[in-house]
Amino acid sequence: MDLGIRGRHALVFGGSRGLGRATALALGHDGVEVTIAARNPQTLALAARELSEETGARVAAVVADITTEAGRAAALGACPRPDILVNNADGPAPGDFRDWDRDTWVRTLDSVMLAPIMMMRAVVDGMIERRFGRIVNISSRTVKSPQPELGLSNGARSGLIGFVAGLARQTVRHNVTINNILPGVFDTDAQRNHIRGIVQMTGRSYEELWEERARATPAGRYGEAGEFGAYCAFLCSAHAGYITGQNLLIDAGAYPGTY
């Protein structure tokens, strides 16, 4: 399927690895000019070169941390008029809520709630003026299926979801959509780091936990980053103008509810 977005400009945070990189790859394959933003300059430069070679698309890179004002400004300096914005940042570490003080909560809110909101604030009016915009926030299944060890994520990400629910209904008449993707367990570095955190909390072996989480999904496996990237790219396409304000699970059916 031709996504109808060839020549559009995309800004993808966390685009040097994992789900962000897979999204940048899928967009590049469809002729989108992609700017990837991440914090590690070496990983970022390598990813930009590899993505460009694989897709033939123009892929630019900018060292930028979405959680800081300076980082957001740097990203917008590199891609000042994005038609597509993918907000993505590392999730908070697992733990016990008794150990989290106010500063920990504020840092988490800055990272997974306020930073995406500030990026949307910066780009949405330009998208409205140009009559095209696609914003996707990479969130987590925890907003629908809370994980006991992920209280920081359960709480802070839900704030972003609530905000988007209101904004998305205001922008869609201008062909600007805003959606949230809620990934389950994917075979990524972020998942590995999460399991290492559980190892520290429980003392169980990494290998046991890794296999257990795969078996717990109805598919019996981890998701592949490419599966996520293709899904996200469709939400960014010209064909997705009637999808907005949605919280879209991609978790192999692990969420146990009907609705």
C-alpha cells in the first residue's frame, strides 16, 4: 500500500533504536524525509547512515533530549515544520512506589507526559495551517493494563492519554490526527532494561524472566520492532485521517478485556 506521504517531513524521537528506529525505517521506505532525534551521538549517527542506506530516503540526525527545553528546541531547529511527529522516550524504571519521592515523580512527568505535550504545542498550529498532521505518542499498555512494578508509568502516562483525548477532537477537522500506541512486550533494548530492573527487585534470573514474559502473551513470543513500525507508519499515512484520539494496543491480545 502506498501510504500517500512521500515527500512529507517526519520528526521521530528515540529514532536511533528500538520502536522509534523501526518507525523511522517504515516511514523512510515510503519516501518520507525523516529526522531522528536521540541523546547518544554515536548511536544516532550510525542509525541515520544505516536508515538512509536501507531506504534511500533522506535521514537527518539531531542530538536532542525530548525531556529538556533545549533538546526540544534543537529537534525543531533540525526539523522546523514536521508533518509527522512521533513522541517517544525511555520509560521509567520498575520499582516500589514507597521508594519514589516527589522529585522522582516530577522527573517522570517531565519525561513521559509534559515533554510530548510541549512538542505537540510547538507543532500543532503549523500542521493545522498546512491542513495535514499526524502525531503519534508511543506510550505503553500500562495505561490499560497496569503493571504492579510500573507505578510511575501507570500514573504519568495516563496523564498524557487524558490530555490527548481532548486535543485530538479539536484538531481532526483540520486533517491533524493525534493517537497513542500502547505497545506490549517487544524484543527491544528497552524491554531488556525493564527485565534487568525486575531481576534487581526479585533476585530471579534474567533468562527465566525473559522466557516467562514471552510465554505469557497469547502469541507466545515478543513483538518484533518492524511490526510496530509498520503499524505506526500507517497511522501517519494519508489514509488514517479518520482515526484520532485513540489508544491503540499492539500486544498480541495480552490485554484481557473485551473493550
